[in-house]
Amino acid sequence: MHGAPDDPEPTDTPCAAELTAGTAADRRSEARKPLAPGLYLVATPIGNLEDITLRALRVLREADRIACEDTRQTQKLLNHFGIRTPTVSYHAHNESERAAALVEDLKAGGRIAVVSDAGTPGIADPGAVLARAAIAEGVSVFPVPGANALISALVASGLEAERFRFNGFLPSKAGERRTVLEDLQRSSASAREGALAGTTEIFYETPHRIAEALGDVGTVFGPGQPVVVARELTKLHEEFLRGTVAEVRSQLAGRESVRGEMVLLLAPAPLQAPSPDERHVSVRAAIRGLIAGGASEKDALKQVARERGLGKSEVYREWQRERGR
């Protein structure tokens, strides 16, 4: 019969329980420390007020001032949580001027929190200018993470989430919007063998422009392009519309009104080399098909030229032959 094993030698390695207790104690100690001087970029809820973090609340309470995209909007949040910190406006129209004044306060040891109306400052909202100015002057800049519309939409979209690119708002003018989309379409085609293949493209869009934006996506990428539109994220009427661009556009068109800020996501499929049979389809037939699908003549000509690697004038001449028949 073997003897009982020797007692293990004592070590200095803490057990899991000790680590957990130590971490909790560290967190309590950190929470008791006065807020350090510097600039705090504080994420706020994009809809559901329960998405505010405990750290964000502490920073907002202990800061000397809160720089707000809209003081009236932020005041609703502060009132809800009983926070009485003074506020100052900091928005797109006074960003550069106000940033200079705030940096002087920061250099003197001030503690300033920056918030946008909703979400993370600096992401399609004011904040980046002040952060760069503070860094240039040696002021500490602290991110206080939290809600963000583009990440929330991405993880629930069902699209590729490992590789994505945020493109902000699409241009409001149709010509500029199509140029942006055409550039993305070309880049997705050239990346089909590279590391960027399968990248999800993300945009912010407004309710009054979403139909036009989807129409241009359909023109550039084709009506069968899969898209996701995320609407009213974290709010009572949160909604994800998934399907082809034609299907999603049809769903929205059937509504009396469309409300709420939106996130538009698409994962462009790279252009595939045409099959031997497809190469025999005439340029004229391809143009006719696109026009029948809702594209304008001009857009159909451009798309066929791009997809077949032909010059626009060559495609135009071929189409003129069709019209002259």
C-alpha cells in the first residue's frame, strides 16, 4: 500500500478566490479615488437608459464640466440620474473654437467629460477634435466605453463581424453617394483574393434618405445584394430588416412613414469572372436587363462597362446600335 502523498510545498501563487477578492478590492479602491485630471470621452445610451455604465455615471458626477453636443439633450440624461455637474455646449459648429478654450482648462488640471447626444463621442459625433488638441498639449485622454450604434448593429446583423469598415454617413447628394458606393464595389472586387475579402461595410443613414440610399446600393451592387437595416437600436421599436436590397427597400416603401436613426450594413460579394456562357450575353441584353430592373439608362451603361472591363464609349456605341434597330 502506497503512503499518502507529501503535502504540497507552500507557494506564493494566489488561488482563484484570492484573485477575485483582490480584483474586487482593487475596483472598490479605484472607485474611491478622486477623478484624475484629464479629458474623458464618455459613451452614453443610444436609446435604453439602462445601457449607461457605472463608471460613466461616476465620471459625469465628478467631472468639473461636461461638454455636450446638445446641452438640452444631455440634461435629460443628467436629470434622470440626479447629476448636477455644469454643462457647456460643444458641437460641430463651435468645435474648433470651444476645443481651444477647453484645452486651456485641461492644462490647468481640469477634469472635463465629453458626451454626444447618444453613443460614443468622436464616432460620427463631436469629440475627435478636442481629443487631438488635448493629446497635442500632453493632457491625458481617457475613453469611457459604452453604447455604440455601429457595433450593436454589426453583432446582431448576421453578417461578417471579424472584418468591417465604418464609413460614416453616406453623402446626401445622389451623385456623390453613387461615387462612394462604386469605389467600395471596386475595392471589394479587387480584394476577392486578399485579406479584405468579406469585409462588411457599415453606414449611418437618416429616415428621409434611406430609400434613395438603398436604391443606389441596388444600382451599384445589384438588386440581389444582401443588406441589413438596423433601426431604433435598443429602443422599444428596435428592428432589423434583413434580405436583398430590393426586398428591404420594398418593405420600407410599404410603410406610411419611416422613423428613427438607421445603420445600413452590406457585405459586398467580389465580382466574379463571367462564365463562358455569360460572356456570350450581349452588352445590349445586359443593359436591357438592368433597365428592366429599375436602373436608369446612364447607370446601366456604367455598370455594364465596369463589370465587363469595357470603355464607357464602347458600351454606349453598342447601346446606340440597339436603339437604332
